[in-house]
Amino acid sequence: MKQLAILGAAGTIGQLTRKKILERTNLSLVLYARRAKERLQSADPERETIIDGDFLDLGRLVRAFQGCQYVCLTDIHDPRATLRVIEAMKLAGVKKLISIAPERNLCQPEALKQLASSSDLSLPPKTHQLLLQQKNRLMSYHLIAGSELIVSFVHLPSEKERMAQRNAWQKAIADEILAIFHGCAA
């Protein structure tokens, strides 16, 4: 049976993806998250393994990836953690990654230059935090894109679209991850 590791499995996108994969495939899952055993309950103990772990814990990531053919990364907010995930995948021999990516318009070289040069400390804290999050996601995206992994990206909608769609955008992301998985597995 093929196996997929979902990193960030306790988050909204991770849980929606998990549910759809359990309903629509015969895949077994490794559910990896901080405090996973507190935050997750096995829906199908024969097909799910729950692992408590941090994305920076290389040894635990490598052990979690053993036997997996695919990894699904549901958030790329920390470039250091992204590097660890890439390294762990290589060490475990997993070549296929399905990853969340920043908004499409942010993935252009001009956007990276603009984000890199914007460090106005007079911005309101919420705007500054959003800008920092975008920079980190963009750095992580470029780390993944430059890796030797076989990668399929699922781009986040814009902040404006996420606010307008509330929870619907997360379901759409989970559907897209499932569709990509079906395409990879075919």
C-alpha cells in the first residue's frame, strides 16, 4: 500500500486533506504535527500513523518518512523548517512532494525583489507580520523549487480572496492536493 506523510496534519488544510484522502483512496497516512497525539484522533488506525514532531527535528522527520512515496507539506512559513523537510526527504529516499506555495503573483522574480526591499518599520504590526510571513513563504518556495525533488505546488489564494472565501478556500486547497496526488499516483 502506498503511503503519504502529511506535515502539519493537525492544521485545517492538513485535516481536510486527510479526510479526503481517507474517503477517496486506499492510501495509508503518516500524520505529522506538533502535539499530534493531543490534537488528532485516528479515524482509521489501520491506515494512519500519528507522529508528534517538529519540522526542525531531522531524525524524527526521516523516521516518519520511512516507507512513504509522497510528502504533503501544508505550510511553508519557516525556511529553516523547509530546509529540514527537504533534507529529511532526501535521507529517507522520498522524491515526491506536494507543497503549499505562496500566491501565484508573489512567485514572480519582481515580487521577490519588492518583498526583499520592503522593510518599512513604520508599518502597522499586522501589516508588518503579513509582509514577514509572505517573505518566509516565498523563501521556502524558492528552496523547494530549487531542490532536486519532484514537486507539485498548490498556490494559496490572495489574502483578499482568503478573506472573501472564509473557509471555502481551504477545502479547495485540499481538493487540489487530492487531484495532484491522483495525478502523481497514476
